[in-house]
Amino acid sequence: MKKQIVKMTMLMLAVMCITACSNPKAAEGIELDIDRSDDSDMTDAVDIEHTQGYEEVSVNEEIDDNLFIQADIKVPREDVGVYKTNLKQFDCDQLKDILFDDPDNVTVSEDGEYISGDSVLLSFDGCLGFQKSSDIGYIDLLYSYAENHNELSFSDLEFETIDEAVDMANDILSKMDLGCSFNDPQVYSFSINELKDLQTEIETDEDYSGMIEAKNLVGKEFGNESGYYYLEYTFDLEGIDVFGSGDKAEFTGDFDGPNTANKMSITVSISENGIEEISIDGAVEKEELTEKDQIIGYDKIKGSIQDYYADEILTCECMYNNFDLMYMPILDADSFTSVTLTPVWKCDYVIDFDGEEYEMTMYINAVNGDIL
């Protein structure tokens, strides 16, 4: 359903762009940062260089009316693996001994929650959530506010350094037997004074103040005075990034096409009391290589994009400006837990409609060229 909603949104924007000829501004053309060449030079707009392990393609080409590609693309020369696996089924009986302060006094609810005092652990099909106390929910809110307002900090806190916090988190995660490797985390820090400043800001922000009052969070005390680290992890497989928290969930292919599993991501929060929170999404079991395939190059990527717009008349300029190879976890058609980790091209592009820029992403199966 999420996939269908996103596709419908994309379709609506495309229709706006296609029918924009009735709009005088759209008919004038929108200026994008495109190095246009005359027609005689356009055939020389694709340069290919063979380097160790890659075919590096530099593109500056108008491939159809108002449809441009301006990007550097690195295409692996060796075949890339396709992997079968399943969404991770976490062993909470084992993890309770690692995460709870008093594992001998943990009870399991009818809903499968592991509970000890104010601490809760729950897992389901690739997802895991642990909170040492309910206080962390308020800290999460302040963190989200800081992220949205570009007020994140990256400094060591008094109770331990960033490196020590990373070592603590990595030690816990390494005991979970996760499929795929997690990358080095992005680490943010919040001292107690920074948290108090954020608290003042959010309570006086008209977009948040009503919610803060409704939830009785005005002047709420913090769980400790040491501050918090937030660690955000992504995954990779054989040195190639896996679809994660920083990637747009936009799918422009057929509505009845393959469905993706959740983005793979981990967030860990740490204070002087240890691990305060762990949130894991989209995790998989150890993967099994099923085949190796040649990755499609620029010509087939361009062909897939051209085919997508073949029946459309673009009146807005559309520029594809970034191409990255990544793995996409795709759910098997007859299962909610069986996953195929498939190489895809992540194709970022910009549509400028009536003076407004829309940054979007298309995902193309890097083996067969199908658009997801």
C-alpha cells in the first residue's frame, strides 16, 4: 500500500508536468543548471574511460525533449552477486541477557514484549526495538527537532568519547548475528545544556508547542544529566550500500511490480547509563549468494529512462544528475519475509515545475533494467 501511494504521488506530479503546456510559465521553459550543447556536439556528450574494476562514464546529454542526463556513472566491470535471505528473526531470550540491567526479572507479555521495570524489548520480522526507560521518547523528540532544524552537534561528551560510544554500540550489534555489514555510524551528541536549549526552543515553537502541552511535556526533566549520543548506521553488502534510512522511498514502476522490504537502518542512543535505546529496521539473516550477473551500463540505463517517458510529452525540464549502485531488499512475491538482495541503480533527478524544484529518485534493476 505504501508503494502504491508513493507511485500515485509521483504519477500526479508527472501528469502536472506533462499537461503544463496550458501554463504560460511552463511553456517558457524552466532554467536548470544544464550545460546544453548544440546538436552537432550532442553525439559527443558521452565519454567513457576504463579504469581498474570500473567503466567510468561521463554524460552530458539530452536524451529526449526536456529530458537530460548530466552525471558521472561508475559501472562495475565484474559481475555482481544476487543474494537470497530472510528478514531477521531476533532471539530476544538471548538479547535480554545483553540489554536488560536485571535479566533474571524479565517477563514476557501476551504481545511478545520483554519487560523489566521501565525497560522494554520487542522484535518482529527484521525489526527490533529496545528502550531502557520511557524518558528516551522525549529525548528522541528533541533529537528529531534538532535534526529538522540543523542543530546537531558532533562533540565528545564528559562521560565518554565518541569513539568509546561507537565501541559500545558495535559490541552489542556484533552479538546480534546480522546479515549484511553495518557501516561506520554517523554520531551526534547532545550535552545537557544543549538539550535544555532545545527544550526551550521547541516549547516556544508554534508548530510544536500545542503538542508539547497536550502531552504534558512542558518543563519535563531529563533522564540523566550526562547527555546523550545518537548513532545512525547504514548497511553494505560486498562494499555496496544497501537501501537505507537516507534513501528516498519512491517507486515509479508498475503498481503490480515487486515490493521492497523496509529500509535497513540502526539507531542507537547511549548515555552514562549505557545503551538507552536501539531501533533496528529491515534487518536480514545471513545472506546466500544465488547468482552473479553483469550490471547494465549507461546505454541500458538510458534506454530504461527513455522507455519510461516514451508515451509522455514533457513540458517541464527533467534532469538526471546522480547514479549510484546499491542493493535493494525485494520481497519475494509469495512471502512477507523472504527477501532477495538485488543490485539496482539509484537514479536521482530533478523536475522543475512552474519554478518549483522537485528532487526525486528512480530505482532501476541493475540486472534486467526494469524500473521498480
